[in-house]
Amino acid sequence: MLDLRFIRENPDAVRRACEVKRHAADIDQLLELDQAWRDATSRADQIRALVKSASKEIGGLMKAGKRDEAEAKKAEVAAAKSQLEEIERTEGETRAEIDDLLLRIPNLPHADVKAGPEETCNEEVHRWGEPRTFDFKPRDHVEIAESLGLIDFKRAAKLAGSGFACFTGLGAKLERALIGWMIDMHVERHGYREVSTPFIVTSEVMVGTGQLPKFAEDMYHVPKEDFWLIPTAEVPVTNLHRGEILSADDLPIKYVAHTPCFRSEAGSYGKDVRGLSRVHQFDKVEMVNFTTPETSWDQLETLRREAEEVLEALGLHYRTLRLSTEGMTFASAMTYDLEVWAPGAKRFYEVSSASCYADFQARRAGIRFRRTSESKPEFVHTLNASGLALPRLVIALLETYQRGDGTVEVPEPLRHRLGADALRPE
RNA sequence: GGAGGGGUGGCCGAGUGGUUGAAGGCGGCGGUCUUGAAAACCGUUGAUCCGCAAGGAUCCGGGGGUUCGAAUCCCUCCCCCUCCGCCA
């Protein structure tokens, strides 16, 4: 959420942000409502002040036994209050409309982000490794996984329909090994604190990180208690500090979490449907940072590096893109996507998205900090990056490390955890 | 699920209709004292919104109500604690 005062003073900047991010928002209507609300508020405040002071006088008159004068005052107050009722209704209704509009205005992109469509304006900022070459015809991950008994797509569909995977045997163990290994890396090398959160959250929490009110159709809803299944650990982990005032000494706060992620992927039928590339439920290790405003942009670079290190440790070819305004999400101010090369599919897959939200989420979720015990609370900046998303990482691993004999080499860092140096048919 | 107790400022904790944004304590900050520190003492210390400002308004878990006036009374919802039941 943007600061209403900022919008008041910089309406053109906000209009431009909406335009380049391709989010429709009626700024003129907002400004109009804002003016109406401020008028109503100041009139209401005046009347409230009157009622308040009159009430005190009445108290005094009652004590002094001046019944008649008190009654006269009461009549005065009653008249003022009937007026107030009307104004307060306007005030409340207008404010509700303002709040709703505010929640639907996207974050401002950072000045370094290119405006335009993804195809032409995403910038490749980093590339690591080389695409794997083969002296045999490489297979794609679905063939490899099925022949080695690592994933059972058919039986997964029996449980939940299409778009789900059931990892089996060494496939399941590979996921578990990757999760443990990645979390340990972030904890031990990058100074993260591990958290394990609920996977079901309230609507307020979804508003805090920006999924609601605009993107309800992308998520799974639990009608019974009006809960939502998290689409990413970003949601529960960022909201861990909702409504809090942190101390500057606590910053930066760095959490890492492993959670399942649930995405309805409504409207994406026919796109990327094969195998693991786009599923309704997947596991992910996610890093979330809370920082001061002056350190967040540097922290985004660090965060991006922390995610990139995972791919490098696994020896996987990847590229890093700085997304253009049209590629970024609603809440983001700057986003890097890490895309890993899948030599079987001969394409890159996004395995991580590293974003800085500036104070956008913090304002929605009410996450503030104090520089000293004296100073006024300010909003923190929030950031997050996948580190990494499991299914697409598995795609890249299987396709990159496949051998001519149908087995798959296990990269060195995972061998100990997996208890095997290769994936073979069981 | 049943019964009872409770939600007050950074924290603890008083406060059952009136000038209370809220006693007191702790913590924080400033000062006195001290070579320095501690102790002691004195002072100070909430957030949000409107307003150029002066100033004003709102906030004692959320929402609604009673009243001239509510942290205090009523209704409702949420959360926490204790005991019982159930259960991985």
C-alpha cells in the first residue's frame, strides 16, 4: 500500500506506476474521495470537540446542582449529535472506499527498473555456467522420473486431479535432501533463522503481503473458517511481525522457511502443463528479510546472491533477470528472477524470484521499527527470495545430471544426505 | 466440544460512568551527584489522523449499543490461560 499523503502530493507518479505495471486504478476518484473524507473528518472533529466540552460542562453543572442549565446543554448536544451522525456516516463510507482503492494500487517500481513488456525489457544481469551438452539424446524430466520411479503423476491425479505430483522412493528422498540442505546452507552460511509456520492463514494476513484483495482467484480458499492456503512462505513469514514495532537493533531480520505452496493457477491451462513445471502444490524454501529503508536495496543484491549460490553449489547453469515493470508483481518494487537451464526441455525455468517491496507490505501489515527508543516508528522494508522452489529445481537436476544409461548422477553436496551417488531404477 | 478466568501504554499492573491518554512500578531518555560507573534523587517518556500553523479528533482485543458523558454498563465476535472431554 502506498502512503495516501504521497499519492495526494504525487498523483502523476502513481498514475505512471499503474500504467507501466499494467494495473488499472482510478487515481482521480481516489483524490476526490480523499478530499471528501478530509472535509467530513474536519467537520466531524469540530462537532465532537463541541460535544466533548459540553459534556464536561454538564458534569460540572450536575455536581453544582444546576439541573436546568444542564438540561439546556443536553438539548444542545443532542442537536449537534444528530448532525454528527450524518457526517460520520459519510466519513466512514468514504474512508472504506478509500481504503479499498488504496489496497488495489500497485507498488511503485524502483527507478532502475525498465518500463515495458517482459519480452523486450527484462534485463539479463548475470549468467553462470554453460548449458550441459550430451553425446546421447537427452530425455526430459518426466521420462527420467517415471523410468526411475521418482515421481508418480498418475496416482497423484487420482488423489487431487491434474497438476499434482506424488514423489516416491528416492524422488521423495531427493526432495527431502534438497530441503534440508538448502535450509542448512541459509542458516549456517547466510545467517538465517529457521521458522516453520502455519500453512493456512486469515484474510488479514493475505492483505498484509498483497495477495488480497486483488488476487483471490489465484489461491485456494477454505470456506469453513474463511482461511486461505498459502501460495508462498512469504505470506506467513512476513506477517510474523505484523502490527509490531521492532527495534533498529533487531534489523536486519532474516528468516528461512520450508513450506508447501498452493496455487490454483486459474487461467493457465495449456501453459507449461507437462510434469513438474507448473503444479498446484509444491514445496519451497523461502528467505524473508526485514530491513531499514536505507539498506534494503543492497540487501536485495545480497538476497539474490544467496539464492544464486544454491544453484552454483549444485553446478546448474542459470541466468538472472531483472524484471521489467510488466513482469513484476503488484507489490514488488524490484524483482530478480533466477532461471535455471533444463537441457531436456531446452529452456530456462524460473526457480526463484527475489523481490524488494520497500515499505509497501510493511504499511499494509503495520510492520515498523524505531531507530532509537526516542524516535518515531518508521516502516521497515521487506524482501524475499525463493531459495529455491523444489519442482523446477528437480527438473533441472534430473535433466542436467542424466547419463546415457538412464541413471542420474547425484551432485556432490547431496550425496551424503541421499545416501547415494546416483539415482538408479529400484 | 463443556466449565471457569482473563485481554489496559515497550513491559508489569491499577482503574466499575464524569475533566483519565489513563495511578504506580519496570524499562528508556535527560539531568544532579561521581575521577568514571553504580546507587540515590529530580525531570521526562504512547500511537494514528486532519491542519501551513495554532490547534483539534481518535485509540484501553475487534465490532455494535446505552448515556449529555464509557477503559468502566449491555450485546456480539476474536484471542489467551486453567480444568474436563476428545485426539495425531
